Amino acid sequence: MYGTLTVKPMSAQLKRNKELFGRADPYAVITLGSQTQRTHTCTDGGKHPTWNSTMSFNLSGETMLTVTIYDKDIVSRDDFIAQGFIELTRVYQMGRMTENFPLTRKGKPYGHIYVELVFMPNGGMGGGMGMGMGMAQPMMYGQMQPGMMGQGMGMMQPGMMGQGMGMMQPGMMGQ
């Protein structure tokens, strides 16, 4: 799939607070292929950090997103807390998804991260499923619903009225 993936890590529930004194200061590093971005540090977030950061990645066929949680340290190197992997096939099909994804540490469950993912194909369409005009539901190319005429985003088949491509919402005549 090619397009843009918006990733919004919102919060995490971690098994332990990794600090000996005080609470951990977690941040998340999101990696997609060769692209890496990070959230801000949630100072004293401990086992329940919140971020609400928004990141945008250019997709060029990647199918897996990696999330790594670290504890920010001032004196020494930042400590690894946990890691998770997010398979992107469902977000390509649905256009948008928000859910908890598991995190592990040394091969054992260590909590979860709550992430919102939004996929926008290049040019408003892509390999069979896509999302247009900000709609969160899947769009099937070549299908219009009764009473929908005019321009949209997606693909139309011969015999369909109007110009443009794809699924439109009722009341969007000629837009």
C-alpha cells in the first residue's frame, strides 16, 4: 500500500514502573520501515503514560509498525521498557482503527498501548480498499448508492452517472 499513515499513540498500560526512585518518564518510538518518530516524554507517567501525539508516515508497501516504549533518564542511557508490533493490513482495509495493541518484554506480556491509526491512500485510492473525503468506513470502488450522482473520490464503472470516482454520501450531488 502507498499513501499516508497517521499514528496517534494515546496512552499505555504497563506492567511495572521501571524506576527505582520515583516514577518512570515513558515515551514511545514509532518505526515504519526506515522512518522513526517519537512522542513527547510523559514525565512521571509511570505505568499509565499518556501522550496524544500525532505522527505522519509515508507508506511505500510496509505491512508492520513497531512501537517501542522507553523510560527517559537524565544521568544514564534511556531504559527499554517494552515493544509491540502492529500489523497494518486491517487499517488498510478499514481506513481507520483505534485499539489496544499488546506490548512484550523479554517475550512476555508487559501491557498494551492504545493507538489510533488512519490510512489515506495516495490520490484518494489504493489497492482495492481505501478512504476518501475523511470517511472512516471502507470504500468499495465502483459502487454508488441510489440517489448519488456527481463527483466523488474512488473509481466509477461505465454507465454510472457523473464524473469522479467512488462512494459519496447522500446529499453530495455534483460536488
